[in-house]
Amino acid sequence: MELIFILKILFVIGALIALYAVIRNLDIIKIILIYWKDLIFRK
């Protein structure tokens, strides 16, 4: 039972770190998405 609780806590911490990383790199992600959109629709 405690192992599942510890895993849930680790999962929440990991999700928060991932969310923070995505928010920090939003500009880079936007540039990449625009690049892919141009690549797809140019053809």
C-alpha cells in the first residue's frame, strides 16, 4: 500500500516538473510547431 502511495507522489512531482519545463520552453515549442506546419503545407 505504501509503495503505491510513494509512486503516486513521484508521479505528481514528475508531472509538475514536466509541466514547468513545457511552460519554460513554450516559445521553442511554438517555433517548432510553426516550422512543421510550414513543412507540411508547403508541399
